[in-house]
Amino acid sequence: MLPEHRRKRIGERMLQRLFEVAEVMGGQWLTLEVRVSNLPAQRLYEKYGFRRAGVRRRYYSDNNEDALIMWTEKIRDRAVQDRLAELRKALGE
Ligand SMILES: CC(C)(COP(=O)(O)OP(=O)(O)OC[C@H]1O[C@@H](n2cnc3c(N)ncnc32)[C@H](O)[C@@H]1OP(=O)(O)O)[C@@H](O)C(=O)NCCC(=O)NCCS
């Protein structure tokens, strides 16, 4: 995302849609990789309940940076759904 479009809750709205699509498709968890240096993205994912589960060493071939592997809890769990609803409300959705 271009820097001038950041911090406008676009990332959050995309994640909200991702959880919805995953649920409709019958997914149970979400997982992703993120650069260890990308703290803004990590904060976003943590806000949505992703937790660190491991590291892929030298995952990014452009600079050999490590990737953090992050996973959610089961997306149908009550706690996860409650959190998503609370965050949706804060987004005004
Ligand atoms: C990471 C990225 C997707 C976040 O999207 P965004 O639309 O800017 O973020 P949002 O406005 O939805 O922010 C939601 C939350 O993300 C976190 N966050 C986003 N930018 C942050 C920053 N610069 N510093 C700290 N936390 C940040 C915060 O937890 C924030 O919630 P808060 O405002 O209640 O603290 C966006 O900055 C981006 O496109 N970055 C460049 C590309 C990239 O890193 N992609 C992800 C690759 S894994």
C-alpha cells in the first residue's frame, strides 16, 4: 500500500474480509508470513489475533530476511468471533 494510504484502516478492513472469506470457504485457521522487520504489519496481525508460531530463516530472497510465521486460533471460536465483532464495531461496520 502506498505510504499516503496507510493508517486509514484499509489493512483492517482487508483482514476483516479475509476472515469472512476463510469462514465461508470452510477454513479453520489463518496463517501468514511477515518480515521480522515489518513491525507495523505485525502490530496489525496481532490486533487480529495472529500469534507468532515460528521463523522461516532467510525466507525473503531479496535481502535474505527471516519471516515470522503467524497463526490465528480457530476462526470459529467464540473468542475470535467476539474480537472480530468488536473490531468491526470500532471500524463503524
Ligand atoms: C501493514 C499495512 C498493510 C497496514 O495497513 P494500514 O491500512 O496502514 O493499517 P490500518 O490503518 O488498518 O491499521 C490497523 C492497525 O495496524 C497496526 N499498524 C498499522 N500501521 C502501523 C504503524 N505504522 N505502526 C504501528 N502499528 C501500525 C496498528 O495496530 C493499527 O491499529 P491502531 O491504529 O488501533 O493502533 C500497510 O502499512 C502496508 O501496506 N504496508 C506496506 C506493505 C506491507 O507491509 N504489507 C504487509 C506484508 S506482510
